[in-house]
Amino acid sequence: MHILFVDESGTPPKPGQAVPRYFVVAGVIIPETVWHQTRDAVIGLKARRRIRGELKWRYFAPGNDDADNPMRGMAPADRDAVRSDVYQVITRNRLVTVAAVCSGAAAYRQRWIEKQDDVYHLTYKTVSERFQYYLQDISRPARRMEYGIVVGDHRGAADDKRLRGLHQKLLHATGRYISTYANLIEGLFLEPSHLSIGIQLADMVAGAVWRKYEREHDRWFDAVAPSLRRGPAGQVDGYGIIKVPKREWE
């Protein structure tokens, strides 16, 4: 069993809005066989760094001293050291990550994209498809079906209802250009991020990818890059980083 934890970074732009340019949904795939060691590694780094609370990408900003931020008052260099530790948990445990980077400008040029929810759903759909492809890929050499479930971040009752509905449509839709989710089990599971280490890791991946594309800052993207899903020739584009919509992406 493989668990895809998903979270987003940035906000889907409104129609006609130039910024933000990009919206990112990212996922961290954690096999059941390494779940416990991954959890223990995150708990261990929190203990060493004396962090009691949730790891969120926005909490690492130097000026973020929100009441809920377990790193409030921590020097920027120390926050960066924690952030580096988080990415090492992902790479040392050989977790696989994927991220869809949606261009707002290109999205609204597609006739079926009319509102922010459409942007969110397109980006989420892309990540879920890559998870299905990943499960197919690892099933072939194993000569057995490898299965997976998807766990997402709880956002709010209305948002959760719409995303669950989309996920169910993806599982059961048919058509020439629609992916078949034969390796996914059940529907979408939603969990508050502060209760899920997997979602916290997905948030950190999403933040690093978003910062690379929106701010052209590579430092944290480079830290997580070894974990990105790759194609047969080692390519990341289309496998670990998926630019959507593919046509007219900018």
C-alpha cells in the first residue's frame, strides 16, 4: 500500500488576475513499509530542534511570528536549518514526490476553466493522475497490483465537499482522454494538517516548488529535487514536475 499525501501552495488566481502567476499542488508518496520510520524521523527532528507544533511552509518566513508558529522567535538561520532537516527526511527515506504547477494565465485560456475552483481541480487532477501512473509503473516489475490511497488537507466543509466530489468523478469517469484509476482504493481522505505528518511534508514540497516558479528561488527546490518522480531516462518534466495546462503554459 502506498499513501499519497497532498497539499497546495499559493492561491488559485481569479479570472483576469495577473498574480499569483502559479498555483501548485504537490504530493509525497509514502509506502506503508517506511511510514513509521518517516514519522519517527519527523518527530525526532522536532524533538532535537525543540519544536512543538505543526511544520508549515509559511512558518519558515523570517518575519512570521504567528501565535501558532512553533518557531516564532527563532532566527532565520535556525529556521533554515530546520527546513533543511525536513527535506533530508524526504530524501533519506527515498520518498517519491510529484508536483503540478498550474499557470493561471494559460488555465483561463482553456474554455472549461472559468473560476478558481476549476484551477484547483485541474491541478489536483494532474497530481492524482501521476500517482496512478506511479502505481502502474511499480506494479509491472513486482508482477502484482500495487494499490494506493490519497490523503488531503482539510480546508473547510464546502471546499472539502467539492474536492471529494471531483475525486469520485475521477475514479469512475470513462473516456478516451481520461485516466483509469484502477490502482486507487476508496475515495479521498481528508485530515487536518496539524494531525498529519504526511500532509506537513507535502506542504513543504509544495512551498519549495511554488517558490521556484513564482519567485525564481531555487534553494529549497534543489533540496527536494532528488525525490521527484523521474521517467525512464531520468527526466523530471512530465513525471515529477508537471506543467498544466500543457498547451500554452507560461
